[in-house]
Amino acid sequence: MNPDSLSRFDELLAQMKTLHDAKRSDYTGTSGDVLHNYRNSAKLAGISMQQGMFARLCEKVIRISSVLSNGGETKVSDEKITDTYFDLAVISLLSIIASEEQERVV
């Protein structure tokens, strides 16, 4: 990886963290549990947390596919396709945390 790419990668990681931190406070409130919304929504739906998270990943992939097939244009101006890519990355990381948590329980 060339130095410019590495620097950009680090910038994107920082941007993703900032976006996630803002969204996390909206979803988890003061619970301190990064899986709060996934845990509770899965419980409400009667499915496992991993199933719920996988469904969210699929939803994000479908959104990206739809946006790309529409020439990259979005109707929601405040959520760009890069935000959806960040969401995919964050949900993937949270899925790892959920899997590790599940392994400790079993």
C-alpha cells in the first residue's frame, strides 16, 4: 500500500469512528452496550442477534446495489453511499463482538 493510500485508510477509519460514535449515542442511549439496539431488536423479532445483524448487513448491501444501479444518486441527501459503506464496516465489527460474546456464553 502506498503511503497516500495508508494515510487515506487511517482518515477513513477515523471518519467511520466519528460517525459510529454519533449514531451509537442515538441507538444505545446511556446503556454503554454497543450491541444494545441489536440485542433488543432481535429479542423483539424473536431471532438471534446474529440473524438480526446479518439482515442489517444484507439491507446495506441492497441499498448500495440500488444506489449504484441508479448511477450513484440518492434521494436521501444527508446519507451518502459512503455512509452505507461505513455502516457495513461497523456492523461487521459489531457482528464479530456479538459472535465472541456468544462463544463466551456457550
